[in-house]
Amino acid sequence: MTRPLPLPPGARIALLRLSALGDVTHVLPLVRTLREGIPDVRITWIIGRGEHRLLAGLPGVEFVEYDKKSGIKGMRELRRGFDRPFDALLQMQVAARANLLSAFVPAPRRIGYDRSRSKDLHGLFINERIADRPGIHVLDAIGSFAEPLGLSPLPVEWNMPVPTESFDWAAAQWPEDGRRTLMISPCSSHARRNWRAERYAAVADHAASRGWRVVLCGGRSELERSTGDAILAAMAHPALDLIGRDTLKQLPALLARADLVMTPDSGPMHIANAMGTKVLGLHAASNPARSGPYSDRRYCADRYDDAARRYLKRPASELKWGTKIEFDGVMDLVTVEDGIAAFERFVADAG
């Protein structure tokens, strides 16, 4: 990392992080650090369309959407919208499309990732790098983008922009009757991170037998609908099915109403964590220490090391930090007993 160089009051900063829902959630603590550390800072965040719907209304941030389908034409249109250079660009996404898009964002200082996390020619599009700190959570890596600007990351707060009407909608979905609620968000955008429907159903039935309410949530994709249907069909107890019924603005409020959210490594995992809800994370394809629920990983079912030994023939401690183990069947390493044990750890701690 180069020597920190603070920005003056009123500086203009561009953030480039297009996706995904969980990753843009990780950027929120950085936004707070920038806003509190640089007087009158002006922040422009270049973001994907769905991610913008989640974060619209975030104080002190101007959002500029980029549609991935628009290609080079969209990049040129984005460039024409900037009347003058930014003081700094924080290029927080190393995918090829994001790297190319960053070339259309005018800024003399172009801060990106360290060499170990760079890929897809990332180094050609930046001229400063954050420090290389293996072994830290994704959120902390993103938070370190403040350091080249002479700032130390503030204690982590998310402050998700959730309107009152979203909380009202969530409150109307089930009564406040004293029952605890297990919410299941069963699908990740990476299919190989997903667990079997019958295993979700088994843990859900266990929770229901303990007097818990079970609620299913998810988006409007065919996979999420079919997975939800399979869970419901396999359950012996009833569950409240809210799959496809909420908006991205209502999702954080819905997750906040749960006592515990069971999910693979996914956007809802990180949104739930940001809203203060405990997470029963299901991990084998990804390392919960790097990309699990940031605040509390006590209730994760973690088979990442088992996956490393089975599929990569060495322990997780010998893998490059951030290695994904996305093989067919890898999530079968997480057993129903693992899920129930994680649920019972929460019950014991919650009292």
C-alpha cells in the first residue's frame, strides 16, 4: 500500500461496486467512515440496478446505475454523465466488466485491491492498492479502502436505509404472539452453495416441534419458487410461505423480524446480519471466516475444511484465502444434524 494521502474537505469520491446484494451491504460501513472522516465529502456510487433498489435512500450518496446488459455503450453513457474528474475512485470489484467500466470513471487516484486479490487485469486500471491482509473478512477488506485516504475504519455499523412502510409491511405478515421465528432463505445466486430441500425441511420441522414459527422467504426466480415448494412438500409441519412476496426494500425489514435466519452464503445472510438478526449459515463451498455473517458466526454449520480435504486434497489452512470449493455435491457435507446442532446452540444461548 502506498503512503496515505488525505483528501480535502468537499472531495468527490467515486465508489465502484456493482454487485451483489451481500457485497454492497459490506460497503455500508465504509460509506460511514468516508462521510464522518472527510468534511462535506460527496460520494457517487456506481452500482447495479437491483443493488440500487436495496440501498436507495442511503444518506449522503448519489447512486449511478450501470446495467450490465448495456455493455460498452452503457459505459460511454456513464462517462458522459460525469462533468469533471473525481478526486479518487475506489475500485472495489475485480471482475473483468467492473475493471473495464472503471476506465470510464475519470479520477487521478484509482485505488484497488492488493496483488493477491487482483484478477482479470485489475492492476492495469488502478494506481494505488490497499494493504494485503490475508485472513480477514470481506467486509474488513472493503473497509480498508479508507486507509489510502488517511482514514481508519470506524467501528462497523450498517445503517441500512429501510423505510417505515417496509417495517409496517413486515409486521403485518404474522402476529406478535410470543413464538420465536426461524426464517429460511434457501437459495444463493451460486447454485452449488445451496442445500437440499429435504434437509431444510428436517431442520424446519425440528424447530416447529420446539414451538417455533417457520417462515420461508426468497425472490421471484424459478429456482427459489421450486426450492420453496420442495421444502413445503417435505415438511410435516406448516410454514408461512413468503417467497416472491417481498420487495428488496421490504426484505431487510422481514429478516429483522426473525429470531434466526437459516441460509447458505447469500445476500440475505449479510442483510440479516446487518439488521441485527442472528444467522444459521450453511458453509462448505465457502469459508465462513471470510464470507460468513460478519457479527456472529457461532451458529454457522461449517464443513469448509471437510470440503477442502475431500475436493482439493488438503486442509483449508493450506488454501489461498478466499478459495471457493464450488463442486457438485459439496453442500451435502453439511448434514441435517449439523443444522439442528447449530439451531440448538442458538436456543441454548438465547435462553
